[in-house]
Amino acid sequence: MENIKNFIEAIKSIQMNQVIDIVIAILVYILFRCLSKSLAYITVKIFKPKSKNKKEIRNNAFYKPLKTFYVILGLYLAILLIRKPLEINAWINSLTDKLFKISIIILAANGIANSLTTNNKSINRLKERMNPEVEDSMFKFILKAIRIIIYVIAGFMITTELGFNLNGLVAGLGIGSVVITLAAQDTAKNLFGGLVIFLDKPFIVGDWIQVDKYEGTVEDITFRSTRVRTFENSVVNIPNAVIANDSIINWSRMEKRRNKVNLCLELDTPLEKVQKVQQRIKEMLKQHDDVIDDTIIVRFDNITDNGINLLVCSYTNSVDYASFLEEKEKINLKIMQILKEENVELAYDTKTIFVKKENN
């Protein structure tokens, strides 16, 4: 309170030359505020001389932090100009210096972290030079980890700048580590699950997977969970711990898809007709472009109570579900056409009931 009172008394005793200094300080701040965009643009341009697209420069990760920095710099210089004329207290001067340094740390951390994304062409070029085989999901995970580390380092720097003793802080964290560990067990499991996903690579972003009771397309893999868009167009976040401990079906990694049909022909179908239908279906499948020839199976599989079971099995190159259904429909229509041409009927599920008649 005493420092504030001294500051108010200093304002009351302002003279004409001090007023001029205050006006100059205000003009300096206004000048930097008005020129902040241009100064930020020029600074980015210096480090990116080949960039001629203005939009590209303004979308640079450091453009907005630099624009804010020049506004803060103008304010800081204005305060410096009025320090001596107004005889501002040393405590306020020290606080101003600390706040200026802290703002630089925050803006620098923000600029560096924002530049570590897959949208940055330099980062993508670095990835291609170091290891082009690294998957996008893994690369994004690594960049997120680095960004978190940058913000943690910035936090420690700000703590040091504010005068806190880091040794005492670390000791305090050590005392509370047991409580934190117990509270963060699920988080630790999810982080470990995320690490397992990236090391084993059972799926990547864009894959169609089925895990637990969910099925859909992977949209993102984070430290805690995996985001899946289901076929109902809803989004579900599955904890990585659940995925790591469950069976995962990756439908996107199918090289071929099986099409299986069981035809139950009537029991009184002549054997010659059964063999002819069998041969015609096999020839039809061989002529079908999408069917893999060496996977075709058309066999007299079984004799049931209802009829003769003919197994038709083959694999198609149509892995995508929509195209698979289209090919399956074409095959089924051709099978029905063959049965019609050969005058062969499919058997119905029938049962014979005998009624006992009692004599009076």
C-alpha cells in the first residue's frame, strides 16, 4: 500500500517537462500498436525471404505472437520513458521488468509450439529427411509430446522469474507424488495404452476398425483416447487402455473379402441337375472380373432334412464394404438366373407332422 501511495503522490507532483515525457511515452505506445502488424510481417519476412504470399506469412506460427510482442514492447518502452521523470518506485520497475520477461517467454513458447504441427512445411520436410516411413498419427503424437515439453519448460522459466524456489517446489511434488499417482492411475493406463498403439501400430488414422462394442473410422489418436466416427456418424472417444487390452479388428487391412452362400436345393432334384448347376456357378464365378479364381469353391456340401446343400464360396478383390455388397448382389443375381434356367427350385424349411387316429 505504501508503494502505491508513493506512486500516487509522484503523479500529483508532475511538472510540464514530465507531461511532455508522458505524451511522448503514449505516442511511442500508439506507434508500436499501429505498426505491430507491419513489424511482425517484416520480421517473419526476414526469416522467410522466399515467401511472397502475404497470406502464407500471416498464417506463420510466429506472426500472431510477434504482433502481440511489438504491442507489449511499445508499452514497455513507454514505461521506461516515464520511469525517471516520474521517479517510479523500484518495486514497480522490478515488477514491470518481470512481466515483460514473462510475456516474452509465453509468446516464444506459443510461437515454437504452434510451429510444431503437420501444417508446417519445414517440419514435414524434416520428417521426410529423418524417417519418411513414420506414420502421420505417430508423427502427430510425437509433435504433441514436444509441445507439452515446451510449455512445461516455459512454466518452469516463469516460476523462476517470479522468484519461486524450484528446489522447494520439486520437494513438494515429491511429497504429493503418491497422491497424484493414485489419482492418475487411469490416465497413466491410457498414456501407456497410447504408447502401445503407436509401437504395435494395429491401426492408423483413417482405418476402419472394430474394438469392444464400437466400429467405425479412426479420426484421431491422442494421449488419452482414440476418436472413432461410427457408421451412425456419431463420434466415440475410446480410452487407449480399453483398446490396448481388447481385441482389435482392422477391416482396412483386408487384402480380400470372402463371399459365402449356402444353396439348399430340393431333395428330389436330379443328381445331373445338381452337377450342372454346380458347374455353371463355378464357370460364372471364373468369368466374374472381381472374383479371385483360385479361391472358388462350389461343392455338394451336405444332405439335410430339407434338401441338398450346395456350398458356394469365393474371395473378391472388393475390400470396401459398399463395393463388396455391389459385387455380392451381382453374383447372387447370376446364381438365381442359373437356377431359373435349369429349372431348379430352392428347398423350404418343411416338417411332416403325423396325426395318430384313434379307433373308437
